[in-house]
Amino acid sequence: MTRLTLLLFSIISTALMGALIIAALVSGHDTLQPILIAAAIGFVAAGPVSWLVARQIF
């Protein structure tokens, strides 16, 4: 299940980071720091999300 989680992490982290970056840009935060914070939050949040998705699949 670990390999499935890592595989899903690469997909889910990209999607979450992109969605949060777009949300930051739409809300008017167009400098570097809010964009990096949004990307970091998406990267960290992708860990538990990918584990939960892998558990549902497995």
C-alpha cells in the first residue's frame, strides 16, 4: 500500500498545489510569498489525502 500511496501522492500533490495557487492568485495575492505558502500547504495536505485515497482503493 506504500507504493500506491507514493504514486497517488505525486498526482494529488500536484493537483492540490495547483488548486491552492490558483485560489491565492484569484483572491488577489500575487506576490511570491503567498504563492509559496499555498504550494507548501498543498504539498503537506497531499500526504494524508493520498493515504486516505490509497486506503479506499486498497
